[in-house]
Amino acid sequence: MASDHAGFARKQTIIRYFEENGIAYHDFGCYTDESCDYPDFAHPIAKAISDGEFSTGITFCGTGQGISITANKHQKIRSAICWNPEIAKLAKEHNDANICAVPGRFVSDDEAIAIVDSFLNATFEGGRHQRRIEKIPVQE
């Protein structure tokens, strides 16, 4: 997990939820609600996923946009902004998203939990979606 200050409160909600349910996680920061810059936290989580240290990430910022844009700069990352459970499920099933970016200022605690649950419980469908995923990396 990672967040900036605007996503900090929602990240704390998910941390509590994970701890109550015995779900393992790693917190890449931030660690307070003091103003900070989302790239400082997006890059480390994206690198850890790209390097195979973790398979999935959950990120939070005010809109989900900035932290997702930053994470998507990494070739192996497919970060999707997920504002409801259906979008989160489809992001994994159709796009093989490996980061769920939650817009912390626009969802409630209960909605954030439902979004994260939906994302973590979904499975990539492969098939016709696989060939699309294979076309995403930039070939330079």
C-alpha cells in the first residue's frame, strides 16, 4: 500500500481492515496526513511490484489520478483508478491491473473497503484480454 497525505485516512482504514482480517500488507508510506508528494510513494510501490517483490498494490491519493499516473510510468505496472467495486473487479478481470488506485477524497471508508475487496478477489480472465495486455508495453 502507498498514499500521499490526501489518501492517508483511507489507507489507514484499509490497514485496520487488513489487520482485523489477517491480511498481510506492506506500507510504503506516507505515514502522516502532512502534505507530501505522491511520486515519493508511487515509485517505490511500483518498483517493488515490477521487481516481483509483491504481485499487487493498493494506492490512495485525493483523486487517485496522480499516484496512478506516476505508477504507470513503470513498464510492468497497470494501475487502474477504481471508484466503485465493479470498476475494481473489471480492472483486474479485463486489464490485469496490478495496482488499484483509490480516490481517497471521493469514496467513504465502507466504499474503499468494498473496492479493495472486489479488486483483491477478482482474477484476470485472460483470453481475448491477454492479447491486449501484451500490446501495452512500449516497444522502443
